[in-house]
Amino acid sequence: MGRRFGWLWAAYSVSALGTYLAFDAFSVIAVVALHAGPAEVALLAATGPAVGAVLAVPLGPWMEFRRKRPVMMGMDLVRFAALLTVPAAYALGGLGLGQLLLVSMTVAAADIAFNAASGAFLKTLVPADGLLGANARFESTNWTALVLGPPLGGAAIGLFGPVTTVVANAVSFLLSALGIRAVGGGEPRPGRTGAERLRAADLLDGWRHILTSPALRPLFFNNLAANALIMVAVPPLAVLMLGPLGFAPWQYGLAFAVPCLGGLLGSRVARPLVARYGQQRVLRTAGTLRVVWPLGLAFVRPGPPGLLLVMALELGVITCSAVYSPVSATRRLERTPNDRVARTLSAWSITGKATTAALTALWGLLASLTGPRTAIALAGVLLLATPLLLLREPREATAPPSPASVPPSPAAPPQSR
């Protein structure tokens, strides 16, 4: 896809590895260094992303009419600076739970802004028929980093202390910013009709586009419900496996690390499957198959058979999700006009993060009242209804192609981006 995409992919790869090296690092720091209890750790895990999502609401409209590459570099540098305050405060003996919460909020908001800007930038960088291939590469890279990052991060914490992986994550964002700078090429400032200043109505434009689009609306609600219901079962499952079932922490980690190899497989076959069966059929099939597995987690038993069952079920979820995700991301870009991509992606991400945080807290309460198996089973049953949103074939034209998708005349100079 060219040298420029290669630099963007390299920047994504290094930041993804840094992120998964520091997987759950704040919870580890809170427990190990600050001696926080379960309620404080849960507050840190849920509140940071939720408040960060609220803070990101005005960022989508703000960045829509700005060059995306400087926004991406800026968000990388914000995350770099925010994360570096953690080891600095730790070294000075002044680190507290409040600072971790503030940094978590900042990083969550910057994550949303970066992802929205990068989606809009990607649409101008690669041809329309290359979007699925690009998204599949990102998906494959993400699962590779998830396989490698947590074990390496855990070893690094054991050898060098609890803030080691936070330093590595911060450096990865700095390297990402340098990689995005190396993408080079011109990028025209997006035009804007009407008022130049950000208006209150602009804050809702992303949601307005999603909810009025026959193609995006069912996809949005399916992603929202399925992703949240898959995630809400993770804390009760951790309580179940590490508590009554007696699995060791390394067995729990192994149960989720090994199935991530299915993510590599799924992301590899997504493009050939779409070429053979079509986008809608792949979305419907993969979207259905990814939700049939989690219900089985409610029946996990102790010992090796229980561990193998968790691995098999997670392998099914992850493989099908890795097929579904790049196809879903491609449709989202294809069905969104170029001047609404940042607002649409930020609205999508904000709603997803807020919904998952709220339902995770609700399911934690449910698990405390009814037990972890009941909470896991209820999430699994509700998941089975989510594919109904994908049954109807959308009748909507693809959004106007990005400039990069129209090949320049052989006599014309290369198009400025």
C-alpha cells in the first residue's frame, strides 16, 4: 500500500505493543504500590475510561475540520506526557490513586481522539479497495501485540518494578508520533461550510449520522451490545476462576493469552472471505458466531478440563471477532462521508466505552447479588439476541470515495494529501 501506509502501520504497531505491555498496569500499581482495595481498583478501572469518554465528546467536531496527522501526533504526545508523570511521581514518593485516575481519564480521551483522527486519515491515505486490507493488517497487529505484550509486561514488572511498563508505554507513544511524522506528504486543511467556530449542534453530528444511516445504525447497536456483553463477563469470570475454582494466576493468564492466536487467523481470512461471500454475509455470519461461545463460560469446572474449556470458548470468540472487526470498520468508513469521519468515529467510540463501563459496573453488582455464574450466564443469553440486528440487508449507497481512491491521471503530478 505504499511507503506512507508502511510508516502509519509501523507507528500503530509500536504503540499497540506498548499498550499491551502495560496491560492493566494501573491496577497492578494500585494494588502493589498503593495497597488499594478491590473497590478502589474497580473505581479506577471503570471511572477513568468513562470520564475520558465524556471529555472526548467535543474533540470529534473539533478535529473534523483540521488536518488529521498533526492531531494524531498531538494525541500521542499528550499520552506520552501524561504517562510519564506516573513514574516521576513514583520516584519522588508522591504517587496517589487520584493521579492514576487523572492520567487514566486523559489517556482515555486522547485514545478516542487519536482513533477517530487515524480512521479519517486512513481513508485519505489508501484507495477505497485497500481499506479492508489495511484494517485487517491493523487487526492482525493488535492480536499479535496482545499475545506478546502481557507476558512480557508481567516479566518486566517482576524484574524492574511496577511502573516499568508505564514507562515503556509512554515511550511507545513518542515513537508512534515520530512514525506518523515520517508518513510525510501534504494534507490539505478540510473545508467547512457554515460557521467556522464549534457549535453546540456539532457535538451531536456524529450520533446524528449514525442513527439516520440505514447501514450504520444496526451495525452500531450490534457492536454496542455485543462488545459490552462480552466484556461484562470478564470480571465475574476472573472471580470464579481465581476464587472458587482455584486456578492459579498464571493459568488464568494462559487461558486468555493462547486463544489470542485465533485473532491472527481471523484477521488473515477476513479479506478472502469478503471477496468470496460478500461483506454483508461475512458480517452476519461472523457477528452471529462470535456470540454463541460466551454462554459456555458459565459451566466452567475446576482442573485441566475447565482450563481447556475456557481456552476453546475464548478461541471461538476471538477468531470470529477478528473476522468481524476489520469488515465492520471498513463498512463504517465506506458508509461515512469524508467530512464526517472523525465525528462519526469519535461518537461510536465514546458510546461504546461509556456503555461498557456502565454495564461492567452493573454486572459487578449483579454478580455480587446472584453469584458469578449467574451473571456470566445472563450476559451469554442476552448476547444470543444481538445478531438479529444484522439480519436486514442495508439499502444505502456507499459514501463518496476519498481523494486517494481516485487514481490521478498519468500526466498529472502526484496528488497532495
